[in-house]
Amino acid sequence: MTRTGLPLRLAGVSRRYGTFPALTPTDLDVVAGEFLTLLGPSGSGKTTLLNLIAGYVEPTTGSIEIGTRDVTHLPARQRNIGMVFQNYALFPHMTVGENIGYGLAVRGVSKDECKRRVSEILSLMQLEEFVDRPIQKMSGGQQQRVALARALVIEPDVLLMDEPLSALDKQLRRTVQLELRRLHQRLGRTTIYVTHDQEEALVLSDRIAVMDQGRIQQLGSVEAIYDRPANAFVAGFIGESNLLAAKVTAVAEGKATADVEPFGRTIVASMGPGVEAGKPARLLVRPEHLLFNKTGDGIPAEIVETVYLGELSQYGLALESGQIVTARQITDRSLQTGTKVTLSWKPGHALVVLKS
Ligand SMILES: Nc1ncnc2c1ncn2[C@@H]1O[C@H](COP(=O)(O)OP(=O)(O)OP(=O)(O)O)[C@@H](O)[C@H]1O
Ligand SMILES: [Mg+2]
């Protein structure tokens, strides 16, 4: 394994099916060696984006570059991309070694070179002992690793993975996630990884692109997305959140003044991108940032649920409007269902964000 990954650039890439925009025009720059995750709900366009990069789907508009090469109209096989699919897509009648070597053979790599590279990747992935075993006699987790070995053996400039762990049980998933991360650190392949599992995205990624409705809603580090979500969809999708209907009446110097209907009052809070007076918005307060007290000023509420989580407890708090918000704080046994409290937060811990 000598070469590492190349940068990838998408400019205005889109895909329509009839009139349906599976992917709206998208710009995306992936740094060489980066691990980027596409995270989003079912139907948000993750696989479409991956297939466009791989060359399995033709773009309706836009261009794709890998390194300095424009690959927009190159067939998949000429893009030097490794792909791992959700269902592994291994050849059932072949052995482990044959599955891994197949991609090299069709690329015209000599028999000896093929053998050398297959055995190198097998040893890297600790699969040496299985080289002659029929693929169907491997467990799900082992097959997944063979699929990964098959993608890596061609020394791809870009590695694409579409929900590669979704068939594994939770515990095995966690193990393979850590293995993937170590392997990535070692090989430095530019990687684009698709999942709808938020935790998995957090474990693996340098950056995350949150997708919804055929659009990258936000691209950034885990921290940036959590602390400064671009809109209510992103806020709700990453981490837990209280999102309250808000009418923005004025904005000035990074702060928004908003009538927060469920609170029955006007709030001044920090604001996210694109917030303007009159545009539909939400007030975001994370459960760990929502403070409450039995005494003092604040928004009146009543404890309607307590969930003991150990050192912390989670509280369901009913506002006077009837809406329930969630708060998480150090367990206090005197806080029981029915207790009247008042809500508050520290400056900067409430954010007005666009509704979508
Ligand atoms: N060949 C196709 N013909 C018509 N519509 C398609 C085609 N492929 C995808 N779509 C539509 O494009 C949208 C995005 O699909 P895509 O497979 O990219 O979603 P996804 O984010 O990968 O979802 P999932 O998490 O369920 O795999 C969906 O609404 C899907 O129905
Ligand atoms: Mg998909």
C-alpha cells in the first residue's frame, strides 16, 4: 500500500429522476485523506450522491474531479474508486481470496502481482487464514471485512462505503467501527461513508454532511454541527433538542428577538445563519442546557416525568401551553412529578434557528 487518497471535488452536481430532484445542485470539497460521513434519514439522497461519485449514476448537471482528473463522464471502472455496499455484493461462488483478487484481475494486474497484493491486504486485515474458504462459509462480520479488503486492494484514490455495517448486530458494529477508524488512520484513504446512525458518524468522521431532501443541509465538524446547527432539521437530527415555535420580530448584532409561543413570552437569543424577521424559526435549547429551579425567576413549568439515569436524571417539564420540554441535570431526589419549577438557561445556550 503506497499511494494515499486524493482530494475530491463536486461542483453543482445534481440528479433528477423525471421531475424529482434526488440530489439538488451540490458543491462538495473533500480533502485528501479525510473521512467524511453523509448522515441523513431514508430518502435524503445519500446513496444517490455516493453513486454519482462512483460513476454508477450519471449527473443531470455538474462536474466531479478526483485529484486533478475530471471524472464526470468516465465509466466507474476507470475512476479508481473502492466501493463497499450495504449487502457486501460478494461473489457467492468464489473463495475469500478470489473475491478480493477479482478487481485486480479485471484491471489486468498480473497473476503474481495480484497474489502479492491480495496476501498483503489479507494480512493487514487479519484474514490470512481464510484465503481459500468459500465466501458463503464466512460470518456476516467476516464477509463485511472481505468486502472492505476487496475495496482496498485496488489502492483506491477514494473509498466509498454505503451503510457497510447495517447488517451487523450492535456490539459487532461497535468493534468494526473502531477497526475501520484505525484502518483509516493507517491508510489515509479519502473516505466517504454513508450512514443514518448518528453515533456511528460521531465515532468515525472528521466531518459530517447532514442531508435531507436531496440537499446537504450542513457540512462541518461534529462540534460545529452540534453547537451551531444551520436549521431546526439539523438540530433535531444531531443530538437531542427542545425546539419551540418562534416568531422572529427583529435581528441585530447576531441576536434575534422572538416571540416564543409555547413560553408565552419574548426572548432575545443568539441566532443561526439566515434568520430574519418574519421567516419561520425555532428556539433551540439542548436538554443539558435547560436549567430549572424550584425557586427564582423564569418560565413556569411543572415536572411531569422523571427518568433516573444514575448521576444524571432526565426530566419532562410541562409548560403552561401544554408543550413538554426535556431537561437533564444532576439527580435531585426532591424533584418529583408534580413539582412546580421555573426554567432558565445561560446566555448563549439558546439559539434561534431557521425552521428548515
Ligand atoms: N433510480 C431511481 N429512480 C427514481 N427515483 C429514485 C431512484 N433512485 C433513487 N430515487 C429516489 O431518490 C431519493 C433519494 O434516494 P437515495 O437512495 O439516494 O436515498 P438514501 O438517502 O440513500 O436513503 P436510504 O437511507 O433509505 O438508503 C429517494 O426518494 C428515492 O426514491
Ligand atoms: Mg441509501
